[in-house]
Amino acid sequence: MVEVVTIKVSGHRAGLEESVGSRIMAVQPSISDIEEGSLVEQLLADPSLRSNLLAIQGIPPDPLYFQKVDLDGAPGGVLTDVDILLCAPGQPESAVAIEAKRVKVGANALRRRRPNKLRELKKGVQQANLLAQIGFSQVYFFVLVVVDSREKNMRKISYDGADSELRSLIEQAIIEQAISVGGLNARVGLVHYELVQPMDYPPLGMGALDAYGAHLIRSAQTVPQPAGLSRWVAEVAEHRTKMASK
């Protein structure tokens, strides 16, 4: 059995792999170990990754973006938050609210062909449905499938993540859990992303969102946004922008 283990090696350059017998000694941490909130934060912080993440027709180009926005004070009195809130500058009435959930495909999951946390998509569906109920102009549910394929690509230069059969199984499970079973609101868009760590480079580095990228399963339906919600979005955008400039 081949096993990927993470070690700290002083003086080793990024991207180095050492093998001892049937074991790969991976220098870099696994992409599958990045916590959900940190994953979203890192995707938004990198201009290239952010551009790829939000390259969906209907989402404004180069929008204002805010992570983990508490809905306290928003119309509707719902005690929850928005993972990602987007709006074009000066257009709070066209806000896009995004719920994001991570699905882990580490080395063990690739061997067993059983991704982790697919059943937790139900929580994301419930959250996305709440955002639609509140009345945001567009609502999306992003499923972020993180794949550590370093073991699979051992000793070769490759940007491969999950193979086509496993990728198809994952997408079928996403559709089933989100739409068929979960009851995702008909106006909520659904996107399947595959973020790959194909070689022993830092997570979200080379090839992370290039090997497969995004698959738009269903576009969000745009609806008129309530005026009170638009005023709240404008206040959030103003406050967050001021805080970021300090």
C-alpha cells in the first residue's frame, strides 16, 4: 500500500517528494486538510483563483466581495450568515449570496473511491434555501471538491485529480443530495468545483483550479430584491469597505 504522509524537512524546496520503499514522504500539507472557512478565504484572497471561482454568467465582473457576513439586522430576522456576499460597486440591489460546502477527496478517499462529507451537503442546501427565502437577487450553492491526488500521480508530472468515473460519481451524488433529496430551491444555482493538489506543491498552488475547474450544474434565477434588503447590503458594503481600508 502507498501512503502519503506529511513531514517537515528543513532546507527542502517546495514541491519535493521523497520515497522510502512504498511510502511517499510529502513535504507540503494536504489540500484536503484546509478547513472550509479558510479554504473560502484563500480562494477569495488570490486574484486568479477568485476570478476563476466567480467566472459565472450573471455574476458581475470584479465585484465587491465579503466573506462570512452575519445577517443580524437584515430584513427577515434570520439568524445565520452568508459565506460569500457579492455586489457590483453601487448596485446593492443586485446582490449575490453564496453558500459554500467542502467535499474532501484525500488519498484514502481516492483509494476507496468514497469522498467524505457528501451527506453534509444537506446543511448547505438548507442554508442556500434560507438565503433565497430572504430575497437576495441571486443565490448560489458552491460545492468545493478538494482532491489530494499526489499519491495517484506519484513520480510523474501530472495535473490529474479524480478520474472521469469518480468525478461523474461525485457529481451525480451532488445532484442527488442537493436537488433530488435535499430539495434545493428551484431558483438557487448549483456549481461543482474541483480543486486539485496533483503534485507536492503548496495547496491551492500550481494546477489547483486549472485541471477541471468549475462545472455549472444549474444557473441561479435572478429575482427583484426587496428594497429593505438592498439598503442592508449597501450598509454592509460601506462598512466592510471602510474596515478593509484602515
